[in-house]
Amino acid sequence: MGRSFRYLLASSWVSNVGDGIALAAGPLLVASQTHNAFLVALAAILDRLPQLLFGLYAGALADRLDRRRTVMLADALRALVILGLCFVIATGHVTIGWVYAAMFAAGTAEVFSDSASRTLLPMLVSRADLGIGNARLQAGFLTANQLAGPPIGAFLFAAGHVLPFGIQAVAVALGVVLISRIATPRGGVREVVDEHIVRDIREGIRWLLDNAAVRTLALIILVFNLTWGAAWSVLVLWALDRLHIGTIGYGLLTTMIAIGGLIGTVSYDWLERRVPLATLMKTCLTLEVLMHLSLALTTIPWVAMAIMVVFGAYAFVWGTIGQTIRQRAVPMELQGRVGSVYVFSFTGGVLVGQALGGWIAHQWGLAAPFWFAFVGSGITLVLIWRQLGHIADAGDTPDAPGLA
């Protein structure tokens, strides 16, 4: 798919190694500074807060500025923030306040980087290759960020608290070097830019609301992530108290998801060539509904493990399909803004779902959030079932060559 795509893929994989290492080292660093449950939970909130605060603004900037340079600048700033954290750790001046500040600053830079980087793939490959391109990027995320990175991060943190963050900074910086090798046109993708960025944001939201297929896809993402967030908010307690599998067993549950995800992403090219996208979408969403029902009913550990493998497989196939359809349907000059609305919907849905799931579990027990997720996602699927075919066909226009 071209030299530039290979550099984009390499940059994504390298950065995901660093971020995967921090995925384990970050919570360990927080726990080393405080055992207060509220302060630990606050760190998790800070991890998502920048997306809610700056996501729409970052998406608008991605449609105004040179996207490749935006990714480079944002990730360079992120690397500097992480190096600053390394300095305070190495000098013994680290406190929970410094950790919070570094998490928020690095998370904010990452929002701007991600908003621009999500728009690069449609600039580099043809429409026909968007599906396999997204699948290969997803495979890198699963392998480096979810499977390899966390255990390496935990090991490095045990060896020295500064080590995992130092390696993360190097990985992010190397990602910047690789992104610099991508060939894209200089400047932004729009010839005329309104001086008011709020108008840009409104234009992106208005375009999404006026496009029936893309609007429905955004609604699906919002609702299904709300129901998923409700169920997953109590997953650790559900695993410990209903399955009785202990902390190691809980870790295996999350590992099964990543293994299933790898199966799904590796199989995506074969699936896309042989199965209509509408059929794949209906299958993935149906499996999501049945997954919630199965987890609500089961108390058998090996059954839960098998369910998690299936969940990982269809969830990452769905993620690839959704990203691909949106990239095909949305005009190039709106990719950043519309993409940021999707991520905002995803993040907002998960956060509301997590709060709702905790309340439901407190009132009616640990299985109740899974029943809520089953009913909510099931009703939604029935309502949008007929529209899935139109969503799958969104953006089907004659193939256009990429820039690479």
C-alpha cells in the first residue's frame, strides 16, 4: 500500500509499544504515591478528561493545519512531558500532584496527535485498501499496546520506576521521526478556513447530523458503548465474586480479549473479501447483545474465557468496519471534525455507562449491569437493524488513488 503507509504503520506500532508499557507502569506509579481509593480513581478520570475537554477542538485543528506536522508537534510535546516526569522521578521529587499534572499534559497532547493521525490513512491509501489498512493498525495496537507492553511495563517498573517512562519517551520520539518520513501535501486540506474555529466545529457536527448513515453509526457507537461501559464497570468485581478466579484469573480475562482481537484483525482481510459489510455489522452487533446475556448468566470461568475471546474478535472487526466506513463516507476536509465527534461519543458513552453500571450493581447486584446492557443493546439493534445495510454502503464511490 505504499512507502508512506509503511512509515505510518511503523510509527503506530512503535508508539503503541511505549504507550502499552505506560499502561501498566502508570497505575503502578499512582499506587506508589497514594493508597487513597478516590485519588487512584481520579487518575483514571484524568486519563479520559482531555478527550472530553479538547477533542472537538483538536478535530477542528486537524482540518485546518498540516496534519502530519500536527502529529509530529503534539507527539514531540508529549515526549517532553514524559521526560519531565522521568526527571522528577529520578531526582526523588515525584508526588501525586506531579503525576496528575504529567498525565493530564501528556493526555492533552495525545488528543491532538490522535485527532490528526486518524485522518492520515485516507490520505495515503486508496478507498479499497482502507479496511485492511485499519486492520493492520489495529493489529499493532493489540500486539504492542495490549499484549506485549503491559507486562514489560510492570517488569521495568519493578526494576526502576523511571525506566518504563524513559522507554515510553524514546518510543514516542521515534514515532515522530517515522511520521516525518510520510509524504503528504504541505499545508492543510482546506483552501478556505473560517476565522472562527467554533464555526468549524459546528460545521462538522451539522454535516454528521445531516448524513443519515454516518449519524446512525454515531448513535450506535454512543449507545453500545454506554451499555458496554455499564457492564464493564464492575467486571473486576464480577470476575472475583461471581467467577471466583482471583487476580490472575482476571488478568487472563483481559488477555483473552486481546487474543480474540488478534484473531479478528488477522482475519479481517479474508472476511472483507468474502462477507458483505452489512452482514459483518449485523453479526458483530448481534454477538455484542448475546455476549452481555451470556456474561449475565454464566458463573463458569472457562465459559467466561471463551466469551472474552469471541468478544475480542468481533469487537475489533466492528471497530475496523466502523472506522473504514466513516473514512469512506466523510469528505477529506471534514475527517478531523467528524472523527472527533465519534471519539467524543465513544468516551462520553463509556463514562456515563460506567457511572450508571456502578449504581445498578449497587442496587441490584453484580449481574444486573450485564442484564441492563443486554436489554439496552438488544432494543437498539432491533431499531437500527434495517438501516445497517445503508450504513455499510455509505461512501461507496469510484476508487481514488492514494497519495503514497
